Amino acid sequence: MILTLDESAERIQDGDLVAIPTETVYGLAADAFNPQAVQKIFEIKGRPADNPLIVHISSLEQVSMLTPSLSSTASVLAEAFWPGPLTLVLEKKEDVPDIVTGGLPTVAVRMPDHPLTLRLIRLTGPLTAPSANRSGMPSPTRASHILDDYGESVDLLDGGPCRIGLESTVVDVTSEKLQILRPGAVTEKIITQKTGLVVTKNSIRDRELRRSPGTRYTHYKPQADVKWIREIPETLSPDSYYLFHSEVGNNFFPSRHLASFNDDFSEFAKTLYDHFRTADRLGCSEILIEYFHADHPHPLISALHDRITRATGESSPR
Ligand code: TXA
Ligand code: MG
């Protein structure tokens, strides 16, 4: 059911779940300090218990409920990028329920940049929320995706389509080396430009082996097989869905099975998961994506490249 802001706050306070909008993707939220409520997230999503959740806050003061003290590096990042698509992995306070962090001694925290959700968190206190997709489905970036995944069984605060469309950058600030565990809209370069902090660059493979447990699961994949294509076909197969980043897509007849972004990578990122879902709805057996290099200068490239490559299954150990 679609709820008002006040109804959403009531549901959360009663220990229920509400799907909430953020600037990245929709989350499935529960009161972070109510373990029974958080348990429901794992049940409804079919999420492995060792995959920890992000806690969403609406003010810097709320960080003190979650972590003993912010290091100077963490404070600089929070000041520079919150509210926004940057998640900080911090040392966890004992009061944070273990179910939120999958038993880890750290907690992931971010302040989402969405006016409705910030207002909601002011009413409820910190909310823990994973992306609201069912495990194994692409993250929801529109209210209709929540209804597609859960029907009426999940309550929803409708905040319109997500502005960015890919999940937040996750940065580990618990050790001296600042490390990106999951790429997002806040890149190494943007961090350095804005704060002067140096980020250790690591490959997808490194990240797989590191401590962001969620990146071990192939949860960006739709039902259709996703493949990079390096050569543009002369004709398009009716069973396939095509995503072209360059203008070559304009050479084909417009079709429901094709999107052409003309180098607008922001639009590509914003709609990627919607295209994955559309391809599945149309019954396409594969989604073919014109290859681009991860070093392209657009700020969303590394996140987009990462999610597509994961969806192909190429970089995942299982
Ligand atoms: O943009 C986003 O981050 C969205 C919106 C809803 O905020 N949320 C999201 O949550 O993508 P989820 O659960 O789908 O992904 C959270 C990621 C996972 O890769 C998880 O393993 C990692 O953050 N994570 C959470 N807590 C962690 C921790 N303590 N240490 C390392 N990684 C952690
Ligand atoms: Mg997710």
C-alpha cells in the first residue's frame, strides 16, 4: 500500500517495514534498533544473514548512536558528502543490533539525499535498509518496481524515480588506508578533489576478496543473460534487448527492445535497472550492452561498469 509520511513513520515505530525512496535506489527500511523488525527484512528479501545492512541517518548527531567516535577522516567525508551517495563503514557501537551488521564489528552508515526520507528519519530515528529488491533481482529505482517485486505485501513511501539509479559508494574508513568496497557516484577522484584525501584504488577482484560481504553475491542480475558486446550487430535479434551508449544505437529502427543513450551516462545509470526489468518483462533471453571502458571520464562510469560486469556474472566467484 502507498503510505503518507506520517503513516510510514507509524509503521516503522510499530516494528513493520516500509520501502523508502533515496537518491540512489529504493530501500526496504526498518527501525535499526528493533532486531525483530530488522529480521523481517532478511525474511522478506530472502537475504543471507551474513550480508550486513546500511543504517540511514538524517543528521550528523545520529552518528553517535551508531559509532563510538568519528575519526577525522570520517568527519571530513561526512561533512563533504552527506546527505549523498556515500556510505561509511565505521567501528560499531555495542548498542547496534548484531543482526544489522551480520555480526561484524563495523557498521555501514549513510545520510540519503532525499527530502521525504530525511523527514521520515527525523520522525523515526536511524533506519536500516538494504536495496528493496528481492534477493537476486536488480535494485528498484521506481515505486512501480516495488509493486512488481512484492505486490501489496510491502508498504511504500513513493518518492518518485531515483535521481542516480545505482547504489551508493561504500568506503571503509576503519583502517588508515581509505578503501572503496563498492563503487558508486562518489568516486576516488571526486573524494580527492573535494577533501584532499587519498583513496586506495582496487580492482573488482580485490573488492570481491575484501570485506564488503554483499559484493560477493550476484544481486544485480536480471533473469535474462547480460552480455557485453564489442561488435555492433548488423541486424537485431527479436529475442534480445540492446543498450547502446554511443550514437550507433540511432542506426537501428526504434524499438521497445532497444535504448540508445548518446553518451549520456547519467541517464544510462539512472535507467539501467529499469531496462533490466523491462527486458525480463518482455521475455527477452539476453540483454546485450555495447562495451565501454571503465576508465571513461564520466563519474558514474566505474559504478555502471561494475554493476553491468557483475550482472554478466564475469567477476563473481559464484
Ligand atoms: O545506495 C545504497 O547504498 C542503497 C540505498 C537503499 O541506501 N542501499 C544498498 O544496500 O545498496 P544493500 O544492502 O543492497 O548494500 C549494502 C552494501 C552491501 O554490499 C554490504 O555488504 C555492504 O554494503 N556493507 C554493509 N555493512 C557493511 C560493513 N559493516 N562492512 C562492509 N560492508 C558492509
Ligand atoms: Mg542490494
